[in-house]
Amino acid sequence: MKSITVFCGSSFGSDEKYKEQATLLGQTLAQQNIQLIYGGANVGLMGAVADGVLSKGGKAIGVLPHFLQSKEIAHNNLTELILVESMHERKTKMNDLCNGVIALPGGFGTLEELFEMITWAQLGLHRKPIAVLNIDGFYDDLIKLVQTMVAKGFLKQINQEMLLVSDNIDELLEKMKNYQAPTVGKWISKEDV
């Protein structure tokens, strides 16, 4: 894996663990020579993961829409900052630049980005690993909801397994490196009806 997109909050959240793990993830990416692709801001967990990468001499590429440049405060020390016109263009560019995705804790924007990437994978638009770093059980309820989707017949088990989860950075990166995208498509064939 040459580069990983990280989606995460533009705030630190209520627990110091989130910032510590975001920084550690960035440091680990740099130590494993994996380039960071992220939202381009210097605030919250976004800034922490970028600072972690840069503190170990790694490469960090930010992708930031023009209209967020003043709100999210562009990081000034990045390897590269790419300015785009829209949120959709931001996600498309981040997807184009990466070999996989990790979601850290965050709010609506983080969830939207995570689910768009996993949906694109489910539809066969890419075959990249999509992962959640489940810091201190942050994503436990979301994981339960995804299990409910399977139990209630709205999601195939094989598609649930596309979402890689761990609370350990090294284990999560190992899962991503060993990931094999499913060969079963999302859509049900006429023979299945």
C-alpha cells in the first residue's frame, strides 16, 4: 500500500485517546512508508494525523475545497495541498490518490465519506480496502447497525465483511494489506429471484 486516505473529525472529540491514536496512526503510516491522503486541515483529528505523519518524515497530501479553506484552516506544512471546488470533487480526488481508506472517529461528514467509499466498493467501482479504526469502541454501535442490516436482509454478509475493523493500528493495516475484494456483485441476478 503506497497511500491511504484517512477520514476523521475536524475536532478532537471529548477524549484525549482520539488525538493520541490519530497522531500514532500518522506516525505509523510514515514509518511504513505509506503516504497520507486526507482533508487538508490543521484542526482536530485531521491535523493530528497529518502532524503524526510529518513528525516522522512522511508525506501528507491534503485535499481541501476552496470554501472550507477558511473554516477548516488549511495545513501549511503539507507535502502538497490540492484545492478543489466541491465536496464531491474532494472525495473523488482522495479516492483517485489512495490504495485504501481508514475512518477514525468523526461526525456526519466522516460517516458520509466512509459510507460513500464502502458503497463504491460494494458497487464494484473500486476494490480497495475500507477500514475503521475503532478507538475505544467509538464505532461499536455502527458495527451493530451493519449487522442488523444483514440480519434484516438489507445487506449481504459478504458485503458486511468488506468493512475491516480493529482497535489496533498495526492489526488494521495488516488486514488492509491482505484484503481481497469479493467477487460477488451487489445486485441479485434473475436466477436468485
